[in-house]
Amino acid sequence: MTRRGDPPEGTPDGLPGDEDEYRSVVFDESFVQAARVQEFSAVERLEDHAPAVRSLPSRRRGGGRLLVLLVLVAVAFGTVAYLGVRQPHRPVPPRPAEALRMTLVSLSPRGPVPGGTPAQILGAGPAGAYREGAAGVTMPAVRRTAHFTEDQVMTALATVKDYLVASALDPAVLTGGEVRSVRALLRPEQLPQFDRGVAAPEADGRHATTGWLVRFDPEEVALADTTARVRGSLLVTEGESDALEVTADHTYAYALRPAAVSGPSAARAASLFTVRRELHFRMDRDDLRHHRLEVLVSHTQAGPQDCAADASGTLRPLLAGERAGPSGPAGTDPYAHGPATATLCGALAPKALPRPAPS
């Protein structure tokens, strides 16, 4: 039975109206989105438009921009790599170390040197309130500087303290023994100067052993007490060459006795010997990492000591009962060319010795 409006013989196959006929030409969403042209609407066609359709902007323009950006990044990276190969980074050369400048002032007593037991010498003298050994090298309050952290400042102070203990409090160093503990703390550039000063000391302001450390002649002097008394201060500042500078100013009091004296008489043959050392150190960042330092200036005052004695290799203490000779400092000839050998001499103040002198 045919529907109303259909031909009597029905809808012929292949004629318009069959849904299957248009199934292959259905425009899905992706096809519509990709269209580059669009027909004007009925309202728009009433206006004076010559063309019947209009072009749509490309929807792939964002991908093109991304591609251009990637190309620019690749070009910039290649340029940087090329310049890095043509002009490689040159590391800043390490700062050269300076030669240590040293002075030694012998302090001559005005009378005989008083003697006594080590306890009397150290307790009755001006060092009675000093601390024993390394405890006397006290640390200041640690604060960061403009370009160095608090930890770096603490490392600098600890390195300086290690140097002071090794060079002025170690009994082996004091009595003419090994110096490796002192040498290990120096910058490599200063080692030749140090080695020459230890092997062949001279009073020229550059190569005296006593400019680096405190040392006595073991054939002449022995330690009546192996623990010295110490008091002083440490000051940290930041140098102009991106380095920390530390100034150490300490006084060391030693109880000494003649090396030849032994037995019961040695207990009462001690005498006080005082050394004041003002040392200036410098450490850059590389030095801090390697736990080492550079000694810039060493100024030492030591007594009681005869000004005429050569103290470049070892200090020459005057022991209990001894007095300075009448000749005074060794003569200096201004007409003699070569390294300067001038001897600096001062008078030891009476209050620097134990008073009253122990019997």
C-alpha cells in the first residue's frame, strides 16, 4: 500500500529521497571546522557583496607560530654555543702569595734574671692570670661579613688558631723538632721562603725561622713546664681582594731552664721568658676550602734576651741568674752591601719579670 503523495508504483530506487543515498556525503564536524570558505547569510547577501562566499582565517596559525618560536630558540642556542667555542671562559688565575715580612725585637733586662720553680715563675709573674696552652687562644664573636658567610669566618679563625698552636705551643716545635705541622698550614707559594728560613736562617727580615715560629736551641734551653700561658685577641676583617684578613696579637709566657741542669736543682732553676707575636694572615676562598693561610706580617718581641745574640734561627733566652752583656746590640755597618742585618733591641720593663723574685 502506498502512502498518500507517493507515486502509484512507489518510490523508485536511486531517486532522491532515499537516506542511504546521502549517507556517504554527510559533513561531519571536523570537515566543517576545516572549511576555508563560508557562504554569506541571506541578510548579508542583501548587501552589496560581489562574491558569494568569504574566506575564513586558517585554524592552524598557532602551530606555525610555535614552529617559528622553536626555530628562533634553536638559532639562539646555536649562537651561544658557537661563541662559547670561539671564546672559551678563562678562569681567573689564583692570587699570588706575598713574601712574609718579619721583624724581631730582643728585649734586654736591666739586671739579673730571677729564677724559681715553674709554678712560682708563672704564678708570681704577670702571666699568672693567663690561660694554659690552646685554651688561651680564645675565639671572638663570629659574624658574617659583606661577602663571607658566618661559617667561612669561623673556618678562617679556626685555621689561624691551628697555626698559632702549632707554631708557638707545640713542645716538639719549641724544642727544635719537626715543623711539618706549621708547614702544612701555609699556602704552597710561601713554602720555598719557609723552607729556606728553616734550613738557612738569616736576620734579613725575610728568612728568619723565628719569624714563622717560636723555637729554642735544645742544647741550651729546656722546657721547665711543657704548657705555656697565653692571652691575646683575634680580629677578622674583609680585605679588598675578596679575602678575609685576620690579625692575631698574643703574648706567650714560657717557663724555661738550662738544658744541662738536671736532678733536684732543675726544679728551682726555671725562669720566665715572654714572647709577644703580632701576626697578620690572609685567606681567600680557595684557602678556606683547603684549610691553609698566608702569613703577611710577623712582628715579634722576645725577652729577656741579649740584643747582641743572633735570634734568627732560635731565640736566645737569658736564664735564671744571667744578665745581658754590656756590648748592646751587634754593630751594623751601613757601608756593607747585601741583605740588611740590623738588630732591633728594646729594654725589658722590670714589671715584665716575676716580682718579688723567688728565692
